[in-house]
Amino acid sequence: MSDVTELGYLRIGVSDLAAWRTFAADLIGLQAHDDTETGALYLRCDSWHHRIVLEEDGSDDLLAVGLRVAGREEFRALQENLHTHQIPFEVADAKAAYSRRVLEMLYLKDPSGNPLEIFHGPQIDTHIPFHPGRGMFGKFVTGDAGLGHTMLVAQDLNATYEFYKHLGMRGGIEYKVPLPDRTLELLFMHCNSRDHTLAFGFPAKGKINHLMMEVSTLDDVYLTYELVKKAGVDIAILPGKHANDQMLSFYCISPSGFQLEIGWGARPATHQSEYYTGDTYGHEFTPAGMPS
């Protein structure tokens, strides 16, 4: 098998590392890793060396989505599968793989040009207990469900589905939302117990619409909500409950302009197709979060 097993990490280009450090550690509760290079910041939410890398390049956009496969054999099988389906890719050299703290890695892009890095063998630092940047009632939910989920831009949902199917992911259209001039369709893809790992359909200023991180207690959702409001961070979507994963969450605007969703209580993937016409309740868009 060559299937992707989780969203392992994100690489984000940013224009203000200092603002991000404050936002990520003091407000969201992530740990700024001591093992940080000049012009970059590693962020932890569990025992991995990092789950997010911020690189100060001024782009304020996605640099790569890191998708994991189980091991060496799966990494080789994936390359054969990509060759078979004529999907171009490039295997990274040892230096590049080490810079990501993984054993092996390859580069490729999806049909919309979103940059992907598929890897195996992440560095796990069990000797360094995760220490949140500020107090938390619980913890971030990762494990075999991965970092969380992310919504990326897509020009063609059918082509996007076919591409990620070749990476071993499942999914389909889960929302058909009636709008005055059209029906908005949203595509969700999953690869583990999390309801979805990747999503597509909403617009974004760059390549990424939002990143979702799950916490283990409802208290941490509302603590984060209060902290970001008091800090003057724009709320993009008010608290509410999604219909598909049944997660209670809110969205705020990160220092790079894309949204960060903090959620709790999601059900696991059902592995069955169904669709919805709206959320269970709440999730009103504010002016800062209105799709453009």
C-alpha cells in the first residue's frame, strides 16, 4: 500500500515571525521549539519535533503540505503509483529531507498547484514533553489523526478528487450550500479516523483558506476564543457546530491572513458518503471572514 496516512505538518511563508510567535504561543497555546533556525520558527503541539514551520519569506502563504506515508516500502510504492498515473514528482535529497526532520521525502503539486511534500519517518521527540505556550485545560488532539485538517484552493473539484484518490485518500462532496446565484459545493478528503484531512471549495487570498487544530476540551475552545478577542485578533467565523464532522469550533485570522480554526468534539470519519446544505448551528461569518 502507498496510502497517505495523515497531515503531518505545514510549512508557511510569513512576513512577521515575531507576531506569529505571540499569536501561536501566547494565544493558541502552541510551543515555540528551542531548536529554531534563523528566519524560521518551529511550532509543536505534541511529541513531534514540529507540526508547523514558519519561514520568514514575506509571502504569507502556504509553502507545503506535509503528508505522511507509513514507511520505506510505502514510500517506494507511492513513487511507482505516481509513475503509473503519470503524475510528476521529485525525490528530495538527504539534506532537504533532514531540514524537514524526516527520513525521506518527495515533492509534487496537485492540479491547482498546491505544493505537497510526501514523507515518512518524522523526528519524534518523546524526550521533550510538549509544553504549551500558555496554560491549557487539556491538549491538542493529534495521534493517528494527524495535525488536523486544512482547506486549500481548488480550480476543479473533480480533478482534485481524482488526484488525491491516487494518494489513497477517500471522500467526496459533503456540502451543497444554496446561494442566491449558485450552489456552493465543498469537497472533503480523508485518510484516517479524522473526518477529513483536506478540504476544498472556499476561496482564499493565497493557497490556504484555513488550518483546523482540535483540542480535547470545550473549555480550550472558549478560552482561546476569549484570548484572541481580547488581543484584538479578528474573528472570522463565530462559534458554531459543523454538520459533517460535528465539531464545535470558531475561526480567527492568523498574522498571515488565512484562518485558524480551533475545534472540539468531532466525530470520527464514517467512511460513507453523505452531504449537507448547511451547518448544524452557528458559524456566522463576520466581515473579516466573508468569502471574496
